[in-house]
Amino acid sequence: MKKLLVLFFLLVFQTVLAAPVENLEDLGPADEKRYRDLISELRCLVCQNQSLADSDAELALDMRKEVHKKVVAGESDQEIIDFLVARYGDFVRYRPPVNATTLLLWFGPFLLLALGAFVLMKNSKKKDSPEALTTEQHAEAQRLLKESDEDNAS
């Protein structure tokens, strides 16, 4: 029974056990902080909602190795980010720059909000002012009410 339990835990936690361990010994404290900041601010292209630091995807591991190599080589943060953007596109950044290709990404939610507010205001004005009944409609309503009262009385 004990062996079965150990086997179960090994199977369940195999991804944790197989996770690659990064060697940061060749980085000084300042470079290690830069490295960790960079991989936290760059997006994994496979997971899309995780940073490179959080992702276990193979591509994220390759990207972390590339960032590590460039930090060791002494490249600046901007040079490293520019290299990754040139290679993978602006999507690799969590905060892409405002340019022609990302205008909709940055301003699309505001445009949708303004459009929704406009439609809401337009529709609410129609409901605020009910039309008055014409004389014929008023007479017809009175006749129908009389008929309804007579039917209920009998």
C-alpha cells in the first residue's frame, strides 16, 4: 500500500519534479534581479496568460535561456526586449507600445464603451416620452373598458 501511495504521488507531481531548474550562479545579484524582472514582464507565447517566469512551456524555457544569455553578455533591458519583439512580435510584451498595429488593442474597449453608452442613451430617450392617444384611440379604449366592465358584471 505504501509503494502504491508513493507511485501515485510521483505520477501526480511528475510535472513539478520534471520542471527545469535554472542556473543563475553566473549572475551577480543586480543581474539576477534584472533577469527576474525581465522574465516577469515578458509573456509566454504558448500560455499567453503567463509570464516567462511562470510558464513551464518549452518555448518559455528557450526564451528564458535567451534572456539569461543576453543578461550575461551585458546587454541592456531595452536591447533584450527589442530582440524578443523583433523575433516574436509585440505580443511578447505585457504592455505593448501604442502604434498603428496596436491602436485597436489600446482604444477598442473605450470605443465599445462609448458606443454602448450612445446606444443606451438613444434607446432610453424613446421610452421617456410616450405618445399621447388620439381622440379616436381614446374613444376606442373607453369603449373596450365599458365592454370589459359589463362582461365582468354579468
